[in-house]
Amino acid sequence: MEDKKIHKMLIIGSGPAGLAGALYASRANLEPVIFTGMQLGGQVSTTHIVENYPGFPEGIGGPELVEAFQKQAERFGTRVEFDQVTDIDFSQRPFKVTTYSGEYYAETLLLSTGANPRHLEIPGEVEFTGRGVSYCATCDGHFFQEKNVIVVGGGDSALEEGLFLTRFAKTVTIVHRRDELRAGKLLQERAFNNPKVSFIWDSALTEIVGEGIVQSVKVKNLKTGEENEMPTEGVFIFIGHIPNTELYIGKLEMDDQGYVVVDKYMQTSIPGVYAAGEVADSHFRQVITSAGMGAAAAMQAIHYLENQIK
Ligand code: NAP
């Protein structure tokens, strides 16, 4: 299908940045089309509960928050397309966006493709993904009722997801490569006070072992070099993220970590192309900061289009 219409704005990626951008753009009558990618809502849709998005004193479920974002954007004229973008031609104007189902043209683009979980890249990780290895406690936690699971990482995600897993698992052992956590103090306190949670410090997984499903992990103490094999039924990996930028490589300016470079107006190295959320932010990575970036990008795109008309 070719959508010959020249859209005012196409939004690529449907996490908080994309959906907030869609809300602002649609309220300015830009009639944006947002391509959801593989997962409407992005990472937040796999978050059990969001406790730090203002307006929800008791917290709100990730999927419910995404649904509310979507409804609010649609109410003002956003079109949500359950489609995946495969190519973007930034060299022509209007910009050309190719998806699985067709071609679209737009005067402005908002890139909000987010980030994906980083992998450990050790033997067994790929083989046992979905068979005991997981990157999402909300998605897979219920498979581990009364099981012993390992969590890898020392940041907010590792602790938050590890604590969530204590609802199901018998024990949660957090393996961290240092002897100090990166996570915030509140989460640290909760983890230290939870009787199901224990820590293995200064250590890294070197292999995930099993037959068909995960049965054990090899854990190496990075200070002594000693390696032990530890029985476990699940391995949850939360060691940070990698931005989803395959579509932009060689086309837009990126930093040395691979994040899209934006100025304070969320503009990328190409005028009329904006980026928001985790694809352009390795630092804050919160629902509220991503949504704020999306709103700012849309406001700037509105301004850009107004200036084009003059
Ligand atoms: P992160 O803060 O980057 O932490 C990643 C953790 O994984 C670190 O402890 C790091 O160890 C470890 N790590 C990295 N690469 C590793 C490797 N190859 N092998 C073993 N360990 C490795 O990532 P995150 O926890 O996903 O959090 C990302 C951002 O989202 C942060 O800004 C965080 O505050 C935010 N976040 C906030 C909340 C919340 O506020 N409730 C919840 C989730 C995430 P080192 O510490 O040694 O570097």
C-alpha cells in the first residue's frame, strides 16, 4: 500500500515519548500517524507497576498507563498503526518512511524507537531465552512459582524486578559484578529487608547450563577468580539497555554510545527530524522524562511547520 498523502508528522515508536508526542501533535491538528513497532507502549508495557509517574499516588500498571496514553492521543486525532518501520529516507522531502505494509511521506518525523535490554553474551544465554532466561519479570515471573531464580545486575531495574519476582519465586539471588549497588537507596533498603533476596557480590555469570531448560549457572568471583556452579531454574538479566537505532545508522548524528544526538529542542542533525525518549537519552530513562521529551519534540515540530508556511 502507498499512502500518497503528505503527513505533517509521522511518529516511529509508541512508548511514552511517541505517545506523548502524538498527544501534543494531534492537539495541534497535525493528525499524526504513530507506528507502534513490535510492542505498543514499548518497555513500559512490560512493567508491572509504575510508581513514579505523577498523578497516580498508588502507582499504575504499565499496560494501563499505555492504554490511557493511547486513548488520550487518539481522542485528538492520532492514528495508531500496528506496523513496523523498515526504512527511512531522510535525504528527500517530504521524508519517506517504509513499513511492512507500505510507504508513507511526512514533513516532520518524531523518532521514539526506545531501547532494548542489553545481553550478557555468555554461552547458554541465547539458547535458553524463553526456557528459563528472561529480560522481563512482569512477563515471565509467574512461570517461576516456588522456584529459585538468579537476577543479574545492580541497578534500579535489577532490584525492582528482583523484588517483583519475590511474589512468585522461593528465592531470588542477585548477582552483581561489584560490591556496591547502583540502584537507588529506597530499592536497596527494600531488597536488603526482603528475606527472599540474597546477593552474590563481585561476581559474573560465565555460562548458563541446562538440558532443554535452565538447570544451573556458572558464577565466577571476579576478585578471586573462583568459579562455582549453582543450581537455578531461572535467570533474569537486567544490565542496562541498547538504543534502537538501526534505522538511523549513518544517516543521523549519534553519540559514542549509539544514542541519537538531539539539541535542547529535541532536533536531530536533520531539520524537521526530532527524537525523544530512550533512543536519545541514556541518562534519565524514566516514563516522565521520555514523555516530556516527546511533548517537547512535538511542540518544536509544530513551530517548525508554522515557520515553513510563512
Ligand atoms: P543501569 O542503571 O545502567 O544498571 C545496569 C546494571 O547492570 C549496573 O549495576 C551494571 O553494573 C550492571 N551491568 C552492566 N553491564 C553488565 C554486564 N555486562 N555484566 C554484568 N553486569 C552488568 O540500568 P537499569 O537498572 O536498567 O536502569 C536504567 C535507568 O532506568 C536508570 O537511570 C535507572 O535509574 C532507571 N530506572 C528507574 C527505575 C525506578 O526509578 N523505579 C526502575 C528501573 C530503571 P555496574 O553498576 O557495575 O555498572
